[in-house]
Amino acid sequence: MQLALGLARLAALARQDEWRAGEAQGLTPTQGDILTTLAQRAEGMRVGALAAQIHVSQATASDALAALDRKGLIERYADPTDKRATLLRLSRKGRALAKRWPDGFARVIDTLSPKDQAALMGIVVRAIAALERQGAVSRQRMCLSCQFFAENAHPGAARPHHCRLIGAALGEGDLRIDCPEHQEAHAA
């Protein structure tokens, strides 16, 4: 119970800067989440995938996207793999705003030592992976689900994991939750 209370307080603190930035720009928290998510996806996203990524209904995402479209912050274009589908990405104006958008958790993370940051990263990645398996969160482009990732390939080393794509050992703090080079590992 105390851990949940502490996490809730940290999350509330982290969101304050994002809410203030959103208010100043006339954006809702959901619109801010869309802005930061699309900023990480230069290739664009479909509405359904975006909604799943930020944990809102497709209708809520569509309403927020309509507002972002009116503000000139997003672009819609045909999906090159399926001309019937539409992809979304940030416009030039949207990318400029995303670059200025605050990282709400930066203040929290900055209070931790590098060692604690690395340990927490490993905990967060594993918690997300467990929630994925339960179906509570959508699939992420994480190291743990990537075909290039070899967990504990270097046992006992400071960087026990290995990424075959970049040919490098990885420590807990090097793990990624949203990697653009991610390729889903196939079940054996």
C-alpha cells in the first residue's frame, strides 16, 4: 500500500509540469500524450495503435486528434502498406512544440543516483513486460520482446544483457521501452 501511495504521488508531481504546459498551449492532457507519443514515431501511427499506446478509447483519441488537427499540430497521410488506412504524424509546428514539451518525470529521475536510475529502469521494463503478458497494456517496442535482445548473455558482468543489432552489452539502465529499431521476437 505504501509503495502504491508513493508511486501515485510521484506520478501526480510528474504530471504537473505537463498539465501546465498543456494549459499554456490550449491542450488537454490526452492531446499532450498524443503529441509526445507521435514525437517518438516519425514513421507515424494509426489511430487505433495510438489509442492503445496512450490507454484511451479510439473515440477519445479521435476527438483529441481532431483538436490537434485544427491547431495544425498533426498531419494525416495514406499508409504506404494499406492505402485504405490513414497514418498520423506531427506537422512541423507539432514537432517544434514536442521539442519544448516538458518531461514530467525529469525532476523525479534527477533525484536518483545513476545506479538507482539503472535499477529502476530494469524494474520498470519488467513491470511493463508483465503487464503486457496480462493484456493490461499494449505491446511496447522493448528490448525484452525484441529478436535482437539476449537476456543475461554475459552473466555476472555489469552489463549482463546483449543487443545483437548493435553488437553491444547492455546494463539495466540501457534497456529501452520504445526502440525504433525493435523487431518483435517470434515464439519458438
